Amino acid sequence: MRKIKVLVVGGAFMELSMNMYKVPSAGETVTDDGGVAYVPGGSAVISSAALSRLGADTHIVSRLGRDLHGQKLYQYFRELGVGTGAVKVDAEKPTGLSVIIKEADMKERRVVYPGAAGELSSDDIGDGLKAAPDAVYLNLDLPEELINFTVSSATVKGVPVFVNAGGARDGFNYETLPFVEVFSTNVEKTEKTVGIRPIGADSSLRAALALYKKVRCRYLVIRQGERGAFIYDGKHYFMIPPINAGKPAGGACAGDAFFAGVVIRYLLGAGDIKSAVQYGSVVGALAVTRRGGISSLPTEADVTSFLEKYTG
């Protein structure tokens, strides 16, 4: 099977994860042994890891600082087999830092210091497209003008763009987004965007109709967790049933795993969106059964093994 070359564009961060039983009030000091850890993070890092582990020839466009965190992230990309030819080192800004505070009730608070990731430019993206990818993978966490530039530049070169909008910033103006091949989102983001919660065939279709008026795409995919996934192409809709891969144990990166699977199988399957979403559902389901973030992402071998057992 040939390898698909995918270019991921987005922010790369070092994440400081802090577990604590409570967040201190103003002026209060809390002593806790919940644990802290520095781990690679950011949408582009997670997406690149998901694609690479599924066998894609993955390349990333991002910026790192000239510091220890940048060195660690760069080495991490190399270990994953992710191409770093379009990763720029910023001499002035530090590597982006994302601080995640998780309380005992599992609620999260996040503070992001963009650093070098916030300096990503159209020139950086143009350099990345010189790699002649089969597809561009975008999360909507960049400034709108940069996202729109990326989509337009890829389209001119005949490169399809796949958008994972699950982590899009609130208030993102989807109507300015140029045409993309597949636009994937989730129940929560759909409800925030169109005011309809897609949890059944009727509400999913109404939500898809409303969202399709805002987003120009060939296929709209709404990931619905335990309910499966919903596909709409402007004329027809399809409901893809959920996959049960075992007892849930995590799932922090399940959405990224799902869409990585969709992108790879869609490109290998000559645009068969139903087969692509079915495959992505397997990848996402496997991720849900594992603890951790990036470490929960399944490999191509994991998916193949599961499918062999699942299909009998």
C-alpha cells in the first residue's frame, strides 16, 4: 500500500500538565502531589502523531523557539518520522507553551502562550507546500486569514484540504473559509455554530443543512461519539454506526485519531467517504480504550489487528 503524504499546518507547543485537587484562590497557596508533566502538545503535534502512527508520510509546518522545549519537540518529530523541512526556528520567540490545569473533578483550565507558534507566516506555509503533499490537514486554531491563505494556496496547487474543526475557536467565521474537501466537526461545536444539537437522524440532518450553508465543502462529517458519525454531501446523508472497541479508558485524542483515519482512508480509497468514516471510527474507538494523550493513538498495525478480529 502506497504512503499518503500529508502536510499538517498549525501550532506546536510544549504542554505543562498539572493535576491538583483544587485551583488556589487569589492569594492562596495549595500544596499538591497530583503530579506535573511536560508533554508534546498542540493541534499540529497531535494530528501529525495520529497520521504518522497510521502510516502516513507526514510533514509539519510550524515554528519552534531556539530553546530546550523546541529541541525536544524537534526530536519528537524525528522519532515519529514526521518531516521537519518546513519547521522554522524563531530566534526571538520561545517555543509555545500550553498550561493545562486539571482538578479532581476532571474539569480543565488551559492557558496558552503562543510564542513562536504565533509567528507562523504565509511564507512558512508556502515553503511547506513545496513538499508536494497529497493533502493538507488543518485544525482551525490559527488566525482566520492564515487558515484561508493555506486553503487557497493548496487549492491553486490542486491539493485537497481536510479540516478538523472540533477545536475551532469560538466565533470562527466559517463563511469566509474557501472550499475544502472534508470538513469534520463534533456535536458540541455544531450546536454552538448553528444552535441545533445533532443527536439523532432528524436533528443531525437539520444541523447539517444549517452548517452546510455556512461551510463550503464536498463532505460534512459530524462526529457523534457513542452515536457514531453523520455524513452529509448537500444532497444525501449517511449515518455510520459506532464501533465498540472495548471499555472506555480515556479518549483525549479520539477526535484527532478519528479524523486522521478518515483522511488516510479517503485518499487511499479514491474519495469513498463512507468507507473513510467507518475506518476513522475504528481508529477513534481504539483511542478511547487507552489512557493518555498522544500515547493513546493507535498504530496502523493496531487497526489492522482489530479489523481482522472484528470482521471475523
